[in-house]
Amino acid sequence: MDLYKNKFRVESIRLNDWDYSIPWWYYVTINTKHHIEYFGTIVKGKIILSDLGRLTDELWTKIPEHYPLIELDYHLVMPNHIHGIIIINEETVKTGHAPSLQKHNLGNIIGSFKSAVTNIAHKINNIEFSWQPRCYDRIIRNEKELFRIRKYIADNPLRWKLKKNIPKIY
């Protein structure tokens, strides 16, 4: 950890030499602060979303409306986190001049999504809600990895009870 303005900060776990606006497939996991279960519960291996969970799911599916070059693949809202696959596409934008590339950065997309959920939680649902800083992301390197991640997302509710019953050892 490094000091920044007399405070410790955790170094980024992102790939150092990677431009996160590059058209690619990205797997992300975003957790609630302190892993508080705002979004619902798991019953018999299925997620039952709360009102905020349903709104979170809806806001996730609307990401391409705000970022037209973005596509979404599998995603799942869990009680205290969300998993999703984001595809950043490249498109030439016609301006009447030389073609220019319009880029979207993964960090900006995730930040905008987190902000929208937080605003709804605070304003509409009057919930003291917050996310963990940052998120986990992974650059999906090949089709085999994509299928493994899709299966992990789809099976996540089935593993919930197993994970909850594992004692934490620190």
C-alpha cells in the first residue's frame, strides 16, 4: 500500500498496460459495502430480488441505452453483489470530417452504474446504501474462459448457501 495525501490506498489490481477502453469482453463483479444484502435473498438456489435488487437489475440492462457501443452478456444480481459481462464494441462515428473513434472506458461505465443505483437507493428507497470502492474485473481472454464465467454466473445462487456456511478464518 502507498500513501497518498497522508492516507494509505490500495494499489489497483487492474492490468497495468491495458487500455480499458479497448473493444473487448470484460467480466465484472461489484460488491456492496460490507457485503450487506440489499438486493434480495436466495431461496432454494434461486435469487428473490428486493425492490432495490429489481431496480439494480433494470439499471444494469439499461447500460447500453447510455453507452450505445456497449453490449451486455450474462449478468446476475445476487443479494450483496452483481456479476456481469460487458462487451465494449468499436464503432466509427461519422462527423462529416475524418472518422473518429468514440471510446467508452470500463471504469466510467461501472462508475455511472454504481452512481445510478446509489441515487435510487437514497432518493427513492431512502436506504443508507453504498458500494465497495472499485470492483473486480477480468479481461476475458478466450471462448473457453467465457463459457466458464457464464457457468459461474448462472450457478452462483446454487453456491450461495455453501459459501455462507464456510467459517471465516482470519
